Amino acid sequence: MKTIKFIAACALWISASASFGHENSHHATSSSPVVKEQKDWGIAGDAKAVRRTITLRMGDDMRFSPSHIEVREGDTVRLRAANKGKVLHEIVIGTKTELGQHAEMMKKHPGMEHDEPYMAHVASGKTGDIVWHFNRAGSFDFACLIPGHYQAGMTGTITVLPRNP
């Protein structure tokens, strides 16, 4: 009987901590090497190739500032997300379709933890960086996918202009 109570207590503790995982904790940055996977919007970049840093401010008004940025195809950029609010925010780069699907998944599983090179989770008063190589021209998006934030309009756009001839 003690074993069953112990197992039940552990299960309750694990499920409780998982359900608050996204809202109340800063995601640990992985010490393992970044996996470079080509996405429609580019690929993880090398910090030593960065020639430009763009600071995006995030606030509890559920907005990014600026909400639109332009880069040139071939640029490796450091996107520095500065959380000026009092709650956890994140920035995730993607397509409108993929961000919408991910936001729906986050609503269903708010404790879901994820760490990809195209996202940064930023605690109140902190900054987080994404180093990204924009190797494809087009229009892409970024958003905070914490439940309620995306739905409140915490989104922005990235225009990747074609490479100079």
C-alpha cells in the first residue's frame, strides 16, 4: 500500500510540475550542439557569422516591437528578444501555418517543453537570442506561442529580401 501511495504521489507531482512547465520556468538552454535542420524560413546560423543584431522587445501588452523586420537572403542575424514584461514570453520563427498549428498544440498541452534553434524562451527582465541564417527569400512569421499570447496578437513578420545580384 505504501508503494502505491508513493507512486501516486510521484505521478501527481510530475503531472503538476509538467502542467506549469511552460508558464513558470525558463527553459534551459541545451549544452548539446545545435542541430542544423533546413526549414522553409532558413537554418540555424553560426554566431561567428553574425553581422547584425536585431532587438525585438516583448511585453505584457502581447506585442513585439518592432513587429516587422527585413533581412537579406544570405544574412546570418542574431534576433535578441528582450522581455520587458512580468511574465514568460517566447519568440518562435516559422510560417503562419506552422505557428498556428503549434499554437493550437500549446493550448491543448500547455506544459509542453520544446527547445529548437528557431525559438527562444525569455523570462521576465531577461533576453534570449536566436542566431538564424536566412537562406531563402520570402515572407515568414514569428510569434509567442504561450497559450493566450498568440491568440492575443503577439505576432510579427520577417521579410527576407532576395540576395543582391
